[in-house]
Amino acid sequence: MCKQFSYGPKELLNTKEASVWASQYLGKHVSVSNIAYLINYGRIANHAKDSKQNLIDPQELKLYYDRFDKKDTHDSLSFANFKEVETTKHIHRLHPYKGKFIPQLVEFFLDSHTDDIKTAQWFGEGDIVLDPFCGSGTTLAVANTFNMHALGVDISCFNATLSNAKVGQYNLEALTRVLEDLIDKVESLHEKSPIKEFENALDTHLQNFNNRHFPKDFKRKVVLGQVDERIYGAEKAKEFLGIYEELLQHFTIPLLDSAQTGFIEKWYVHPIRQELLFLKEEIDKRHEGMRDILYIVLSRTARSCRATTHADLATLKDPITTTYYCKKHGKICRPLFSLKKWFSHYAKDTLKRLKEFQALRSGCFSLCLQADACGVDLMAEVSKHNKDFAHLIDAQKIAGIFSSPPYVGLIDYHEQHAYAYELFSLKRQDHLEIGAMQAGQGKIAREQYMQGIANVLKNTKRFLKPNYNVFLVANDKFNLYPRIAELAGMRIAKCYHRPVINRSEKDTRGYQESIFHLKDHREC
């Protein structure tokens, strides 16, 4: 129940004051970092003129929270009290993935606790949990830490690779040696190329230029309206472009090929493309047992090294191969010409995250199948990978499902990792996606979506226990799930609603998500 607590209508609050205000208004603890999160991700405005300060309008903050103050909304399921470092802990940030739910949501429904919202325990140690829309493997990872077996299915070859790489068991000392060897090799390749000398010269010119034209108080002047950032930034970008082009010519640095036949050729400058292919060949030569996790390190590197601006990694508009004014950093920035820095960083980060997960994981089975969940024979496919796991499924059946199906026409699940599909020669099956973005959100698309989700449920429920529990997380703005449940021979036992205000990608849109608890239609 929200409490009445307010400041004057024109009074602005700093983040500490805003956290006190929000805590009293909502009747629960709201930390300073929660408020900073709302500012950083555009949920509320920062009214400070000084870019180093944060000032919040309490009325605007009230309006934000009121959007989610609904009688049937379970506010605690927003997990707003968790910092981003907690929602992306250990292997949950092994690779970027659009459409990923936070592990705390899965933990809430899988663990053994009960409370005013969760009135029963639905899963226990030793149970088998299924995620037929496995995505990046969050359910698999969480279930493993709770001493539960987990099986995932995903139509995307990359998603299956990512999920299995996350929950794989590794000799971390051996993996460390392999990654260190790959880092040494790519650094040696870089040393022999003209790129190193070119980058040193370019960085020297850039530093001198930026110090001269973008001093420390530049952003302050922009905030105060003393400088038109768009016009001034464009002018200076054009001015530096001449220096940049002279350096390219002097060091004979190739950029993009004129004939661009694929994603790699379009979005990677020639020197980075060479390094990507070199590392891929090195991985394929000697590291078959570690290939999935090494591919994920290289894929994560490739994503960060595309020829685009710092602010456009998530969307990709047009390839950028020149220096440019960067609004994010308030100065002239340059494109990347080598991946060695990012590969080294992600290699070390991956080892750290795997080590953290290794300390938490159980000895339970964890596997993601690359298959069409609409018709896959789970027993037959699991047998190909792990006969012991298949026997366990046959003996005790699957306790239930926790999954987040794709949304209708919202995300292109294959295209978001196009670089990985091309680099690793993975087979794309876009045409089998349920709710494919290219199909749109019209009436026909919604009908196909309902039938597709229902087909997955009908196919997989033959492997479930009679008293199964199915939990599906969805933003059901078209109210499709009552019909999906009916088509699947299930009923919605309960529906939980949560405001989604914790996002790992920058996104100014807040929305509400539903967790549908489905049971067999014959159960009372």
C-alpha cells in the first residue's frame, strides 16, 4: 500500500532524498542505486544542470511508480532492489542476449520458499525442469544451482551453443592456458601488422585534438545551452576527418571491401575481420572439447568490434568506418582496428564468471537441445547426448516448465547474433521461429503464434508428470494466453504480474510482464 509522503511541487531531490521519498511512498526499501538506475536508463529525467549531479522531480517519480501500482501487480516481483551486477551475476552475463529474463525471477519460482505471493513449493531438489524456449539458458543455470536437473530446447543453433557453454563443466586451469595462448597469438599477429603504428599515431592526434576542442567543461556548456552539441560536434568531426584520412593513406590501412556479400564483410573492417578468422581457425584446430565456450568468448568479442558507434551496438544502423563525434563521450571517437583488447578482456571475464558458477553448481544434468520444440522427441534426442539423463527422464518424468516464450513480432532471435552464425557457419532456421519479427503482429501472426506456443506445450507435456506445473513469462498485451492454454489442454491456475524496471540494455520503455501458472485442465 503506497504511503502519502511528498515534497513541495517544485522541489527537486538528490538521489539520497529520492530514495527516502520512494521508500516511504512505496512502503519498501528503495536504494540510491535504484534511483540512479531509473535516471541512467531514461525512466525518469535528471533535472540537474551540472552533469555530475542528479536532481529528481518527486512528482515525476510518483507518476513512474503509479504506472505499476495496480491491485493485481506483485511489486516485489520487479526485483527493483537488485543492482545490475546481481541480475547479471556469474554466467548470466557471459554473452549479450535480447529477451533474457533476470535469474532472480526464475529463482523465486524454483526455490523452496513460500510467502504471501508464492503460497506453495512447486519444485524440489532432484526434480527435472524443462525450458522449451531456452534462449540464453537462464533457467538451466538457476536450476543447476538449486540441485535440479534441467533440459532446454531451442530452435536457434547459437542459443543452444550459448546455453550449453554456460552450464558446461571445464578444467579451468586448462581453459586458462588455452585462452592465454590465443591471446598471445592474436597479439603477435597485431604486432606484425601496420595497425599498431597506425593506432598509436591516430590516438596521439585524437588526444591533442580532443584536449583542444573538447575540454573538461564541454559537457557542462552543452547542458547550459552555451554550445549547440549537434552543430559543434559535426563541425569538429569534419575537421578531424582530414587528419584521419591522411593517416589511413600513409599507413595503407584497408577498411571495408566494396563487394559486401555477407554480415562479416559489411560490419567489420579488414584488420578485425582477419583477426576474427584467425582466432576461429585456431579454435577449430586444437580445442574441440572447449569449442563451445571458446566460440562464446570470440562471439562476445565480435559483437563489441562491429563497425559502429559506441551508442549503436544494440541496434546497428549503418557501418561507421570513420572518426565521428560521440555524444556518449562528448568528444571525437574512432572505430576499432583490432579486437585484441576486447578478446583479452572477455577471456578473463569469462574465466572469472565460470569460476564463480563452478562454486555454486551442483552435479545435476544440464543440457540444451537444438531442436524444434513443436515436435521434438525429448527422450530420443537426450539419449544422443546423455543416456543417463534420458533414463532419469523416463523414470521420474519432468516436474514442470519454467520458460519465457518469444513475444509476437518483437525480436529477430537469429539476426541479433548474425555475426556468430556467419563466423561459425551455424545453420539458421529463422523460418521455424514462433512469433518471428518479420511476420509482424497482425491477426494472422497472432493466430499462428497461439497455435505455435500451444503445439510446444502439447508436445512437451507428454514428458511431464501428471501433476505438472508450467510457468510461462510473457508480456501478453494481446491477451493470447487464455486461448493458448485452452489449445494446449491446460488451464491458467493463476497469473502473477510484475513491473519490468530492471533492464540490462538501455531501454526507456517500462512495461508489465505476466507469469502464467498453467496446470492440466482436468486438475481442480
